[in-house]
Amino acid sequence: MSRKLFKNARLVNESQIIEGDLFVVKDRIEKIGGIIDTNTDEEIDCKGMHLIPGIIDDQVHFRQPGLTHKADIASESKAAVAGGVTSFMEMPNTKPQTITQDRLEEKYQIAAHVSPANFSFFMGVTNENIEEVLKTDPSKVCGLKIFMGSSTGDMLVDNRQTLDNIFSQTPMLIATHCEDEATVRANMELAKQKYGLQVPFEQHPIIRSHEACYLSSSLAVELAQKHGTRLHILHISTAKELELFNNTVPLKEKKITSEACVHHMFFNDTYYPTLGSKVKCNPAIKTEADRSAIVQATLDGTIDIIATDHAPHTIEEKSGNYFEAPSGLPLVQHAVIIMLDFYHKGVYSMEKIVEKMCHAPADCFKLKERGYLREGYYADIVLLDIEKEIEIKKEQLYYKCGWSPLENFKFKGGVDSTYVNGQLVYANSKVLPFIAGKRLEFSHGAS
């Protein structure tokens, strides 16, 4: 079906909601708004539905290559489109790590053959690979990823000269994981002395503390300001870090931006006694005061993007003690559901959700022709039924790991259907067998 007419939708786009139609020809939006009367191959009645641009998740871990017992690009991209995510940007801490141009290109080739969602992959930075890093093409790769704190995959970059070299020489966006390694290690030793091997999961936000986050984030900002680097700090988890960012400048004019993830906005440290390792992630979920400050910061423009940091592990891996259970939560299928929960509680408008999950990632990464409902743009489209009742059940999950920290939680609202480049890829609670995804392209240097 190359010509699709979406009728009677509530179109959510660019800070407004309008009732009207949207016409798609092949992979592009041809016409928007009002009553559209034209020849079409398929007409989709959207009455009662909100039609939004596809969600762009700027931070996921799909574990391929080398960790495919947990997840792979095929399985997790299916989970993505089931959650209304039409484009993803994936991280380099795989096995082998994505730290050469050949390994980077291998991931693109895999995705081209299996992904229903659009895709890009970060180039990984280590203490030794600056020559490879500087070969990265900014028009074809979303950015560079620096772990300025150790996490899953052991890609810590802690050499100050290396950091100075990367921040001073690259023209690309640098995305950082910020936790000060010395602080984390010192806190870990204190916990071991107190608890031995039986450290309770409630200690996680104390070990990976507010101070650890702020020390590292402030260093990243200092380096970016020194060298004029384009910096994007991922998964902000503390209220203290918010003072590092500016909400008086439009996103397109910012050189230093930040991201919040849905788990830091939804959970707080009171969930550790019941969920334990299922809410263990890096940086740690912290206090209610931190959670509410992060939510407010996304509303006032201090934090620019809302994403997931989707990071699956098997339930067997997660069943170990504090030191054995890896950090990370599977979330890409349920970010929209979490945000609709905020909508029904009166925290976010639909327009704000679209701004933070669709428009802002496109602007932040200078994505070509995605993230908005605009004539001539790619037809990445999600239909939302904001009234349907949902209870998260294991059998509904597309995650290869087969579990979610949200199991048995009840929500109102969810994804009705997802279109990627004009192709229906999710409907009637099923992912359809179409490889619709394309490699994302970026307008580096454009306004």
C-alpha cells in the first residue's frame, strides 16, 4: 500500500493538537491537516486516536554482537516499534566493543537486514582509539559515546589527556555516561566493609552516589566549555546536576544538552526493597526529591530529551547478589506507557511528550527529515489510544530477556499502531514481519 490516508486524527505536532487528516505517499508525508480528499490505496480511520511523530530513543543497548543471549537488534527493535519507537540510537558496549570503523559498520549491516525501526549506532571511545574515533562520519553516525564512569562492558575512559584530545578534536556530538570512578570505588569498599557480600540493593544509590554523578558531569561540562565541544550528558539522575544546564536558550542553540530516562522519572529509591536488582541501573535511581526535580527539569527545558537507556539482562543474571547482578532495565517497549501515565496525572501534556520524545531528539542530533509531522518528512507515525487499560504481562513482552520491572503494573493508554517510513510494522498488539528501518542521516553543521 503506497498511498495511505489517515482520517479524523488528533494530530499532535509542534506544540499544538489539530483535528484533521494526514496523507502518506510511499515513505513520505505528502499532506497534513484539514479534510484531505484524494485517491488512496488505504484509508485508516483514526477517530479518537492521537497521531504523533515516531518516538526517537537516543539511548538503547541491543547487545549485538557478543551478548545475544540477552538481546539482539532484531528482538529489541521489535520491542521498540511495539512501544512506538520508530528510530533508535544504540550504544557501543558490546562484545567486541564498537571501537573501530569496521565494527561500527558491521552493526549497520546487521540492522539493515533485521530492524523494523530506523537505526544509528554510536562510535565508542576508549583510552587508546582516538585515531579510529576521528574517522567517524558525522553525517552517517549519531555521535561518539564516552563512558566517564564504568558500567556494563568496561569501557571506562579515565585518562584526562585522552578526554582533552577527544573533546578538542572531534566535530561530533559527544554523549557521556557520567559517574566518577574513584568515588564509586571508595563507596563500594565502604559497603563491603559494612555488609560483606550481602550488600542490599538499597545501597546502590549510596554507592553510585549524588557526588559521583556531579563530579563527573561537571568535568564533562568543564571540558566542553573549554574546547567548545558539542556535549550531550545522558541519563541525569540527581537534582544537583541540573545546575549544570541552561533552560534560557532554545535547544537548537545549545552546545551542552542533557537527557532524562523514564526509569529515573518513574521510580525512586523506595522501590529497591521490593524490586531489588530489577531496578538496579547505572546511574542509580535515587530519591523522590531527585525524581521530582528531574521531571520538573524536563518540563522547564533544563533537560532536553526523554529516552529509555533500554539495557536488558537475563533474569538469571539479575538473580545474583548485589555484586553479581548487572545494572540495566529493559524499557524501550514501555516508555510511551510511562509518559501517558504522567499525562493522565496531569504532569505532561500530549504536546510536551511529543516535544521531548520526538522533536527534541531530532533537533539535538540534527536528524534529517524525522521527528516532526511535516510535508516531505519521512512517514514515521504512531497512533495512540490514550484511553485503553493496560496491565504489563510477561507474555506481552518483545524483550528477548523476557521480563520487565513494570510487570503487573497497570496503566491507561498505549500504542495502537506504528508506521516506519510509511510501512505498518505494529498493529493489533503484534509486530508485523517487515524490515522497514533505514539508516538515520544527520545534518551536521546545519541550523
